[in-house]
Amino acid sequence: MSKVPHGRSLRRGRVSQPGQIYLVTMVCAQRLPAFAEFLAARRAVLALHAAAVVGMTETLAFVVMPDHVHWLLQLRDGGTLGEAVRRFKAIITLAVGHPVWQRGFHDHALRSDEALAAVARYVVANPVRAGIVARVGDYPHWDAVWLDHQHST
């Protein structure tokens, strides 16, 4: 009978490579919907932007779901994936005032043959696939670097 690896075993082979693009999924403890309320979800959105500001990552796309977060990022020089995720989780924990995270995280390093735009579309379309909204634009808790945030007046 095969044994399912423990979370620590999954981390043994993790390597952080500057310049590498990763898709990271972080899940709330016991899959509780810690981000179901608008304000909690907005705090997570701000934390994702803050995590990129500290210089370890460039956020390419993300979506904050009620009970998990998908984060498409590029790792910069001087940072590790584990440290970037740890900082993000800490920012959120401080913002909401209590622990919300399951231990660990899932990551996938994108291979050169994977289409970055397709992975980004997968990330931001998560609320549609989950049945929360009918259109991506109807969900407020996502972003992608390819959007033009300049509004003409």
C-alpha cells in the first residue's frame, strides 16, 4: 500500500530560482471561508500587492477566493519562494487579527512550454469555475499585470 507523503515531505525537493514563474496556492485552515467577507478579501488583495513591493516577487496575477488564494508570481533575485509565501501569510494574519492559513502551500514552477497567459486566465477565472460569478469581471478580488489600471477622466 502506498503512503501519501506528509506536507514536510512535499517540501524536500522545493528549489527557489530567481526569475522563475510559480503558481502558488495557499489554503485557509480547515478550508474555512476566511475571505468570504469583502473587507477580509480586500486585505488579502492589498497583502498580495505589499508582498510584491518588498522586492522578493513580481505579482503577475492572483485571485482571492473565499477559502484559498492563487498567486502567479515571478521570483526576484535575493528571495526564496518559501520566504515570499511566509511574508504574505504573515501580512494577512496581522491584517485580519487571527491565523487563517493551513500549513504549507502548493507550488508549480511553470515550464518554458507552458503558456503564461493561459495560466493567468486559469487563475482569474477561478470564481467562474467555482460558480461564484458568471463573468470574471463580476468578481472584485483578482488582478493581473496585463490590465491597464489607468482610467481617463
